Amino acid sequence: MKLSNGKLSAIIIALVIIIDQAVKVWVKTHFYYGEMVDVTSWFKIQFIENNGMAFGMELGSKLVLTWFRIIAVVAFVYYLWRIRRRTDLPRGYVTCIALITAGALGNVIDCVAYGVLFNAPAPPAVAQFLPPDGGYATLFNGRVVDMLYFPLCEWWWPQWMPLVGGDHFVFFQPIFNIADGSLSVSVIVLILFYARYLATSKPATDEVDAEDEAGNGTTEQ
């Protein structure tokens, strides 16, 4: 049986949130801040936290950023509800919107709740869930947990190069989480392959059919 857009979106969002939060809680309660474990030469798990946007970027007030994320999530959920019965939209487009929503929501949970749910002890101690002395921050002031680090390659720039000569360069340096990846990859795919659907205002197919049937049932006198 083919899933409706609504059911497909709900499944995608639930799966991403469950996996994202499970990994974050595991890292936070098993790694001290800054600890890094080598999985391969090009993939490492390193526990860090940030107050800003995806990939550890900083942008403006922490509280303003949290509320911006919440408003964005509400807007995307509302949009998914509006297109829940549309049959003219590609599955890939709906999947991208659902992944963007899930990515934003995953980091909203950190910002809203993690400051209350966890403490932030000094290394090498690891964080506790629901610590008896309370969390490290108030509601809406938590930090986003990041852990995925992919230093795919690195080199030293030659001394003769201007500006960067003698510097050590690592590609790819940002440390991110599953929610960041879900959001960022889906935005890229959406722009490359489905941008034309963002501006469409065509109503749901079942609504169009209902209007057509109503029109056919009336006769001009």
C-alpha cells in the first residue's frame, strides 16, 4: 500500500529524531567534553557542543536562535500538513521537506531541553541525565550536541603560498550531528532537483477532484 505524504513524512521525522537523539544522549553520557575516538583514519567521533547553527556556526543571540528554530519547525510541519494529500508532488520532494523538518526539530530539542536534562561536568567526567543538582542551563538555553567528524584528507600548504603558506589544512573540518546532516543534505538535494515545486500553489488532487465533481453535478439553466 502506498503511503500518503503525511504518513511518509511522519515516519521519516520520527526515525531521524529517534536516531539523532539516541546518538546524542549516548555520546553525552559516555564521552567527556572534547573526547575523540578514531573509528577510521577519516571518520572520528568527537564530543563537542555549540550554541549556534548547523556545523557549529555562531549567529546572534542564543535565545533568539532557539525561537527562530521553533518557528521554522512549526512552519515546516504546517506545510507538510498542507501537502499531506497531494499526489502531484514527487516523493523525493516530500522526503526532503520531512528531512529538513526533522533536522531542525532534532536541534530544537537540544536547545530547549538539554540544559535542564543534563549537567556539564569538567573533563574527564561525563554528563549525567537528570542530575540531582540540576542541569547546566535553564529551559531554552541548552547547547546542541555534535559528534561526527570526517577529516577526509589533510596537508600543509607550501611556504611560498600567500596568506596560507605553512598552515595545516584539514578537509572536512566541521563537526556535526545527524540532524545537521539530515537538514543540510536535504536542502542541497531540494535546491538541485526540486526547487520548482517550492513555488507551486496547486491544491491537493483530492480537493481538485471534489471541486470538479461538484461542478459536473450542476447544470446551467
